[in-house]
Amino acid sequence: MAGRARKTKQLSPPPAGLAKCPTGIHGLDEITLGGLPRGRPTLVCGGAGCGKTLLGMEFLVRGATDFNEPGVCLSFEETAEELAANVASLGFDVNTLIAQKKLAIDHIYIERSLIEETGEYDLEALFVRLGYALDSIGARRVLLDSIEALFAGLDDEGILRSELRRLFRWLKERGLTAIVTGERGLNTLTRHGLEEYISDCVILLDHRVTDTVLTRRLRVVKYRGSTHGTNEYPFLIEDDGISVLPVTSADLKHAASAERISSGVPVLDAMLGGKGYFRGSSILVSGTAGTGKTSLTAHFVDAACARGETCAFFSLEESPAQLIRNMRSIGIDLGLWVEKGLLQFHAARPTAFGLEAHLVKIHRIVRDVAPSIVVVDPVTGLLNSGTASEARSMLLRLIDFLKQNQITTLMTTLTGGSDALEQTEVNISSLVDAWLLLRDIESGGERNRGLYILKARGIAHSNQIREFLLTDRGVELREVYLGEAGLLTGSARVTQEAKDASEALAARQEIERRQFLLERKRKALDAQIAALQLDLETEEQESRQLIAQDEVKVNKWEEDRSQMARSRAPQTDIEEGAGRNAKTRGGRK
Amino acid sequence: MTKPERPGGKDPRAKWELTLYVAGQTAKSLVAFANLKRICEEHLAGEYHIEVVDLLKNPQLAKGDQILALPTLVRKLPEPVRKIIGDLSNTERVLVGLDLRPRTSKGGS
């Protein structure tokens, strides 16, 4: 009790004139905006076994230990020893408190068969006994549990009723804050109509079994002169008392931190605008079985613990030992942080208790441990207990509660293989700030993992899919192959990349080949041209030689002719003409 | 009227040990005491011893005998312990309560 960290929330002050008496019970003071009406009796009613007596006893014990207000219990059903033994299971050491004069228990017992009523009487002895007990320890609080037992012990109901009326007035006159318990009747709050006399504040306790799971609920039926939470609030009886789960979602007033914290995976941080998540935001990681949700979570936790932050890990599927072993296989040693006290595991099967009970438990641990990170893995387990709308509202409360405390929450959900990936979480997706989707990408006879960021409020996040690899050094995110063949991952991606490379090489070689061919052709043609040129030159030369020879011949012949002419002298005409012709030929050359 | 006191003296041989619990001298307590004395004189003369406990003076004594209503008459002897509440104005029922008359309406011990 003493070590119980108590973070009392800032409550709006009660209206002037109505003083409140804090009960010290987790959540109840929030619902009643400060506690029970001070100096007045409060009726706590409910069926058998719903926790009336425990609530009353916690009111007294907390009063004695936390608020320095001693209390008296008038027990009409159980002896002081029985009461002490019963509440010892909640960690209340009643006997020590009695020895310290902070608590007094008086067991009032009526055996009807041993009592004969003969005429007028009153219940003054009850007042005397209560007054004596009150005065002996200076009590400020009273528990009457449960005064209706008197109806079974006494015949004269008229006297009893008037005496009860007097008793409650007497309590008020003495300024005592009292809890009066009463068994629930068929159509009335209490079997004998105690609500007639106690109308300042009435609290109704209830327990119901839904799908074999018991859920306890508490409702403030009326609270004269004060506003109060009007819903049914689930509550738990735990090893350190009662915890009521208040709805805090009515107002959206939580502060928004601009601080960013790493997701533990650098590439993912880069996808989240380079800095990671917002502190105090709620993050959902969804995916089908075996997509690495828990591994991604482990990275986040590892990074947080490495920064020296505390983390509460609610595991609903795996035992802590199993988780630690499994995460070692990807190179994350969560056991180290557990040893250092930074990481606390709380493992329980979802079916161990109802949805509300889980959430109350989370509330309580969060309040006691005050972690900066909370992980629920997987939250699906909780969603399956109770109806969808119940689950949703419960989760809403949880998220709001954690946000108000600036706690970053990471939840995982399992998507069924047959469900549409983004459908089942629609229920809760609007509640979360960031939503990562892990999915299998099946191709080429392989299943590979892909990661998207479906949403990240207030973060300029990547719209790209990344291939998600689990290696012995942790999670790695790779760019996926996006080409003509579509989206490829895993070995298909590797194959495709190799294929692309070889294709590129082949194309390069082809170009080179063509260039080589072209060059060769050019060279061949050049050679031909040179040969032809050579031919031409040869021919030209030959032709010139022939011409020269002919000229020589012609000259020679002319020379011979002229010699002959000269030698024959007058006889000429024909020879002269011939001689002219010869000359023309020679001049033409 | 008369102050409640211990009539009959401290007789160690008293067969009937009776304690009357009251809270101050209220009308009811005075009537009860008068009725008790009358009944004892009529039915248990010389065999009874009455002790009157005023809870306003000794409030701690109420716990021991589980006193709730006032006035309450407790028959301590003979065993078993019996309690009769009220001003003892119904003599018949007082006699039944003291086991001086057989029970009719209620289940006995």
C-alpha cells in the first residue's frame, strides 16, 4: 500500500459548499470528481459477492493509511476476525491498523431465535456502541455492513425504520462520512429500501458473466449536489484493492508533443519523415501471421530502453521468456533491459479475464510503473473478448488514458488470412495516429514481407512499400523491385535484378559488335577504293606509254614521209593531203 | 420514580442471573425495570439477582452481550443465554422469553 505510486489526476474542484471525501480507491475518486460527499452517508448496493464490503473496507483502510482519517466498521454479517482475514487478500493489514487505533471493528450480531420482543424498545445501544467506537479512535469514517441484517433479526419493522432514519441523521450531525451497504432487491436498489433514507449518494455495484467471463461494474446512480460520471465503469478486485476504470475519453484535451522518437529501425525512421514517431502517439502495427509484428515492436522497445526510458510490455500471446528467446534470434536482447529494470513484461492470456479487466490491469500498471512506452502485443486478443463495439470503446479509453499521460503506445493486431487486410482494423484504425501494415507478398513460390505506412498523422511519411527482412542483426528494410514485371521481392527480386544486369550487358555488347562491323565494312570499302584507284593509275600509265609510243611512231612516220617528199619533190598533191591528215592526228594527241 | 438498583441483594445462591441493559433513565427503561421487578417477584421470588447496566456510563459493555436494542434483558443463568428486548410490558412474552412458559409462536432452543 505504501509503495503504491499514486498519480492523482488533476480534478476540477467540486462546487463550493459540497466538500468531498476522497476514498483513495483507484478510479472512484475520478468518477465522483473528488470522492464521496463528506459528512454524509453513501449507499453502496449490489448483489451477493459484488464487492460491497471490500469497497467499504478499502474506504476505511485508505482513509486510515492515506488520509489520516480513522474509521469504524460496524459489521452485521462477519466477525472482526473474518473481515480481517477477507481483506488481508487485498494487502490490508487490518489487525495492525486496529492496534494503531486507526481502525475499529464492531461485530453486531442478532440471533432472532434467542430474542423475545416484549413491548417498546429502540436501538439506542447501536448508537452507544457506534459512538463508543468512534470516540475511542476519533473516527471520521464509518462503514455499516450491512445494516439490513437488522431486518432479519428484529420483528418490529416500524421501530427499525424510524431508528435507521435516526441513525443516518445522527451520522450526518456528527459529520461522519459513511458507507452503508445494502443487498440489491428485486426491483429496488436495496431489499429493504435503504435508498429512502440515504439519498445523497448511491453507488450500484454489479457483476455479470458474459461468455463465461465475469465483469464487475460500478455505477454512480445519484450524487446529490455534484456532477459525476454516469456510465457503468468496470472495476477489478485485485491484490492491492479495487481499481475502477474511469472513462476519460469524454474530452479530447491531451497535450500533443512535438518530440519525435525513433522506431528503432533507421530506414523506418527515414520513411517517417526522417525522425520516427511522435512521442505520446498511438501506433498500430497490423499484419497477418508471421509478418514480423513482434520483431518490429522489439526494435522499438530496444531503442526506447537504450535511451533509458521505461517500457511496459503487455504480452497476450507469448511468455516473457519465449519473447526474449525469440528476439535474441534477430539480435535483440530484451533480457538485458528486464535486468536493468527498464522493461517490464506483463503476460496474460486474453481469456484469463474480461476485456475490462485487462484494461483495468493496464491502467493500474501504467499508474504504478509510469512507463514512457506501452506495448500491447497483440491487441487483437483483447478485441476478441466482448462485442466489437464494447471492445472499441474500451480501447478508446485505453488509448485516451495513455495519451493523457503522454505515453507512446504501440499495439499490434493480427489480421486473419482471409480478411481484407485493411478491413478488420477499421474499427480501431481511426483511433490510432500511425498505422504500419506488414503483409506477405507471395510471388515465385515465396512469401516475403512488405511494409507500408498506411497513415501517420502529422508526419510527412513515405508512400512506398519496403521489403521487410528479418536478419540475425534485426529488421532490415529494402527497396522493393518495381519494374516491368511488377512488384518483386525476395529471390524473385534478386533474380530479376541479375537478369536486368545481364540484359544490360548483352545490349552493350551488341552495340560494340555493331560498331566493330561498321568499322570493318568501312575498312573493306576503303581497301576497294584504294585498289580501284591503283587500277586506274596503272591503266592511265599504260595508256600514256602506248600514246607515247604511238606519237613516236607517228612522228617517225611523218618524218619518213617528209624525207620522201623532199626526195621526190614535184609529184605531190595526194601526198600533201595525206601529209596534212597526218599532222592533224599528231596535233590531236 | 425509583432509581434502578440491585434488589434481591447479592445472593450467591441466586438461580436466576438477570442483567437489564438501559441507557440512562428514560421512560422506557424505568417501565422495563418496574415490569421486570414485578414479574420476578411474582414468579422467581428469592431466586433471582438483577444487575442493571447503564450503557451511557459503560458503553463498552454493550459489545460483550451483543446488545443492540434497549432496553434489553439478558438471562445469563440458567443457561442458555436468552435476550428479551422491549419494556417488558407484555408479561406473557417475558415469561416465554425466560422459559417460564412453553413456547408456542416461536421456535425454541
